[in-house]
Amino acid sequence: MTELEQLQTRVEKVRRRMNAACARAGRDPSSVLLCAASKTQTPATVALAAGLPIDLFGENRVQELVEKSSAGAYGSTPLHFIGHLQTNKVRQVVGTASLLHSIDSEKLLRAVEKEAARKGIVQDVLLEVNLAGEESKSGVLPKDLPALAALSEDFLHLRVLGLMCVPPRTCDVSAQHRAFETMRRLSAQISGLGLSRARMQHLSMGMSGDFEAAIEEGATIIRVGTSIFGPRSYPTV
Ligand SMILES: *Cc1c(COP(=O)(O)O)cnc(C)c1O
């Protein structure tokens, strides 16, 4: 099997699993976007995947995003930034990624606003939630989410389009559902605030091990790496 055929087979399998989850939840399959999480994948592999039925690419690292994007690897497939963002790298992603999934502090929100204003654009973002309050993870705590979302009212060069999370990894399907259901509740809570620049149209949640549960709980973007590209090998240097 060529690399392309292998990618094709895996994407078809992911699509079948997505369709089955949508059918169980009574959802239209077109309401869930498949984000190929392409961290560590080479520009050549990414270019192959760009021809497959995925909806967008998600990169975790600014440097990889810049390299692959300058190499033209993404083709015409939309590109999102899904990793932890440092303030000093904001300049490189604003305007390059159409959606930033991982805004989790006032400082970052301000930095994105400033850079988008400088470029004369409106940048779409999601707010990342640290559901379980894990210290090792980024994301705003659920109790601080409403205040962070409310800040968007003052920022005319960004729009909050929803929420994102990376819950603790677990094979326990009911625990997966509980986490994603909490996200759905948070999203409804923020919607209820009636903020004009924070509309909850997206829930970015679900990865290779839990995307079916995420879809059943309302995910609109799932971020899938391993089930598309196979196990990641990280360079040792
Ligand atoms: C790597 C990554 C994914 C994909 O993870 P898999 O388990 O390989 O599907 C999704 N979201 C984020 C933020 C990631 O870093």
C-alpha cells in the first residue's frame, strides 16, 4: 500500500465512525468538521492528506505551521491552530490560521486583538477550557470562563466562535461523555450571557480515542491525529 492509499483508508474509516456517531445522535454529518491534527507530519504527508476528504488541518506548533504553510503543504484546505500559544508567537499565527482554538487568558486575548488590529483583520478564536483543572494543561478554568468570554465585548478585531477542550485521556466511555456534556453545558451558559462578540457556534472536542462520544455530545469540530496519520514518531533532537 502506498502512503496515500494508507491515509485514504484511514480517513474513510474515520468518516464511517463519524457518520455512525452522527446517526446515533440524530445529527447531520455535515454539522461535524474533521480536523486532521498534523503535528510532526512532514509537508509531503500533509500535502497528500490535503487531497483527502478532511475539512481542515490543525497544527500545534507555530514553527511547524509556518514551515508547512510556506511550503504550500495545506493547499486550499483551511488551517487552524490547536496547540498552546505563547504571546510572543501570536504575530505568526494571526491571519495565517483561520481559527485559533486555544485562547485561555486575558493576556493572550489582548495580544491577538492587538495583532489583528495591526493587520487590519478580524481573527476568529475559541476559548480553551481546562475541564478537570489539571495543572499540567492549558485552558481557562470553568469558573473563570464567563469573565474571559465577556472581555471579547471590548475587542473589535476578534470574534469568539466557541469553546475547545482536551479532557483527561480515558477509555471509560461514560467518563468521556460526562466531560463533553460539561462542555455543552458551559457553551449554553456562555450563550445565555448574550455577548455580541462571543457566539457559541463551535465546540472543538474529541480526538482519536474519544471523538464518537464528543460527536454524540455536540462536537462541531473533532481533531484527529493518530487515526489518520498513524502513531506519531517524535524526533529525538
Ligand atoms: C495531537 C492532538 C490531537 C490529536 O490527537 P490524537 O489522539 O492523535 O488523535 C488533537 N488535539 C490536540 C490539541 C492535539 O495536540
